[in-house]
Amino acid sequence: MRLAIIIPAYNEEESIERTVKVLDKTIKTYTKKNLISEDSYILVVNDGSTDRTWEEILEVKKEITSLKAVKFTKNFGNQNAIIAGYKTVEKIGCDCAVTIDADLQQDETKIEDFIKYYKQGYEIICGTRRRYEHKYGLKSITSFLFYKIINFLGVNLKPRHSEYRAIGKKALSIINEYKERNIFVRGMIYDLGLKTKYIEYDIKKRAYGKSKFNLFSLAKMAINAIVSFSTRPLRFVFIIGAFISLASIILAILMLISFIFETKILSPSISAFEIWETFATGMEILCIGIIGEYIGQILIETKERPRYIIEEEIS
């Protein structure tokens, strides 16, 4: 089988050379074991890096001739870089494509397990981070909440699965048929319904630099994931609107009765009404925001602009 390893990279000048060399060594090891063919390769997708990442790629290419690379004109985001990788390796040709982060925090030795399960008939093999009970950082908490929310909204995502996975030729072909611009690759993968295997792996300490994912970029990805794969928030908006309308009518009736019969049903009525009005206004703004997010997604899709623009390729 011909293996392709895809590395999305953004401002990874400190680590990209080491990462490519480690993965090239991994490919050569598996070739000697007759697990993969000699024409297996690595593809780096340079996602509009503003540092020397591209220059480093060109330098390491002199040593590793099987290295291939794509350069974006600007930063189009990690998800678009992965999709560009999938499209490129399908064009070049491969039986199985593995995506792995440029910082190499994911355990690259698990690729051997990916290959093994692919040969057993699994079309998708997903790496899931091993659970560490003692880690309660902000990212861990927000990640936990994200998976809880998106599963509640009807999108069945496996917790702690990132973009470390292997997909076969069939899955690759189907993924490349998806045309939407607002991409959440993990959601697409689960949407395929193909035979899937999950493998746990340990996170390694990052050797160089810092992660390019901050809370803002993760929040943006989370919103894209929710609005791309679930319409339940719109149903919640309808239910909340109906509840607020009904409660407002009841309040109005009670206030009218109180005024006509000079009773104190809503004592202190003014204070209660003001509290409710504040709550209702806040909920209205929230609901408008949710609807606006969906309308924004529709606007982006109808424009049909390219997901990414390639400036240069090396093969």
C-alpha cells in the first residue's frame, strides 16, 4: 500500500525540519517491514506561514526527495489545510492518508497501528488522546464542554479526537466530494458512516515553539462545527421564543387583573416585571445572534469562494 502523511503547518519554522525527518525515518522503517510501498511520501501544507516555514521546507527537500509541499497565498486555517492535503494526495495517488500535527506531539509510532487496522478493512482509523485525570486546564475544560454540547445537539463526535487519523481511498474520495466552505473535518469524518477504529495515544511535550491554536481560534472552530452539523439551536430559539411570548401574555393578564381589581398579585409587580423584561431582552439578543450565525454561514456558502488559494507546489 502507498501511504501519504499530511502535515498542515502554520509558522512552524522551528519544528518542521525535525518533524519531516522523523516521519521520513518512520516511512523508511515501515518500508523495510514491507508494511508500505517505497513510493510512500510526506506532504506538507504550508498554511500561509509568515515566518521561514516555507524556506525550511525547501531546505529539507534537498535531503528528502520524496517530500512534497503546497504553499497557500495566506492563512486559510487548519481545516482548509487538511482538505487541501486530502485533495492533493488523491491527485498524486495513495491508498491511505494520515494527518498529523506539525509539532509532532502526537505519537507517530501509532501510524503502524493505523496501517495494520487499515489492512484489516477499516476505512477510518482515528487517534484519540489518552485521558489524564489530573489535567484540568482551561483548554481541557472547554474541550470537555464542547464535546458535551455538540453531542447533545445530535452530532456524535468521539471525545478527545483531534486531527490525527488515517483514512482510506474510499473515504478520501467521498470527503473530497463535500463542497461546503465552512469546514469541520471531524464532523465530516463521522458523517461518512464507514467502518471506523479508535486508537488511544499519549500526547508528547512540544519540542519547539508554541501551539498556534488559541481560545479564539478554537471557539471559532466550535461554532463552525455546531452550525455546520446541527440545526437544533434553531429549534431551541423557537422554543425559547414561544416560552417568552407565553410568559409575557400571562404576566400581562396578571397585571391587568391586578389593575382592575386593585389586588397585589404581582407584588412588588413593577420590580418583577423589570427583572423579566431584562431576561427576555437578553434572550432575544441571544436568539438573534444564533439565527445570525446561520444566516452568515448561508451567505458564505452561496458566494462559493475558493476554500484556499495555492501559490506554489513542489513535488
